[in-house]
Amino acid sequence: AQSVTQPDIHITVSEGASLELRCNYSYGATPYLFWYVQSPGQGLQLLLKYFSGDTLVQGIKGFEAEFKRSQSSFNLRKPSVHWSDAAEYFCAVGSLGGGGNKLTFGTGTQLKVEL
Amino acid sequence: NAGVTQTPKFRVLKTGQSMTLLCAQDMNHEYMYWYRQDPGMGLRLIHYSVGEGTTAKGEVPDGYNVSRLKKQNFLLGLESAAPSQTSVYFCASNRDRGKFQPQHFGDGTRLSIL
């Protein structure tokens, strides 16, 4: 069965600083990988996805992520964080087996931005 | 564009009461899902549906039932609520296009069981 590990529960960065959120996955085949963001009291919004091809994927709000098969990682990055980026971030791996496009989520990383 | 709409947004129940959470999507999506979100646990799949009239169990189905009588609606039922079911519930949907399609999420239902 697939699994996702987000080793950092909380991260605090200063506004304008760079950001990297870590994600490691376990999946037998080529993974479908996603990053979602959740603002307080809101649902999850898709930031970016990786299916195949170029291992560096661009998303919304200036985020990018790099797929590294050798490290089973899909880390999320942003060069300069804005105060509005404070939220919870979830990495997820998708599987097609058994019907539906099921997602397995990591436990999330809470991002705090200091002004 | 409404997307995925969940009703109600908040609810407090007493142990043993029953209730139904409604999810409605206006995107003509084939697939729909119910998740629960608990602190430190991420989102866990309760039940899902790949089409009208079909349902299947996810990772944590016990204590819940679902129905998909209409393509646009996916109902989650708690027959006898327990405090362990206090959680935030999210509905999601996506289209079936063979290739993996990202899920669209509702804003959640906060449910407290006393």
C-alpha cells in the first residue's frame, strides 16, 4: 500500500525567505503526486501535480516541486514566501487500482510566516 | 461556479443521534469521495463512489454509510454518532478520464459529538 511522510509538522519562516517542505512517498509504480494547501476553515486547494515527464513542476501561487525518484521525494519549494502563504500543506500520492482516483495524504505541515 | 458544496457547515450532535451530511457537485463528475480530517492524521478516506448507484469502502468506513442515488449528490450517514466521530468531514469529486484527475474539495463540515 502507498504511504506519504511529511516529516515536518510545523515550519516557521520569515516573510521573503525561501521555503522547502519535505515529502517522501512509498509507492510500487510510477506515482501520481500532488501538493494541496488548506487555509483555515477552508477546503483543500490543488497547488501542483506530477504525473510524468519533467521532474520539476510549476504550480499556482509561485510554488514548484521536484520529483526525485532515487530519493522517493517530492519536495515543495517557493523562492520568497508571502504572509498569505501561512496555511497547512498536504502532500498526497494517487492510485488508480480498484476504481476511483484514490488519494493517500501525508499528515500535513503547518506553515507559519513571521512578518 | 459552485463546485463542491457541503451541507451543513457545522453541527453538534449527542452520542447516539443520527444525521446525514450532504455533498453536491455541479461539475458532472463521475467520482466522489468522503474524507475525515483529524489533527495529526491528515485526511483519511471513508467511502467513495465511482458512479451513480455505486459505493465502496475506503480506509476508515466503520460507523458510516453512504449513498449516491443521483450523480451530483453523495450522502454520508452516521446512524449512531459516537464521540470518536468528532472530526472535520470533506467531500471531493473528480471526473473519470482514464488518466488520474485531481480531486476538487468542498469547504468541509465540522461535526462535534458530545
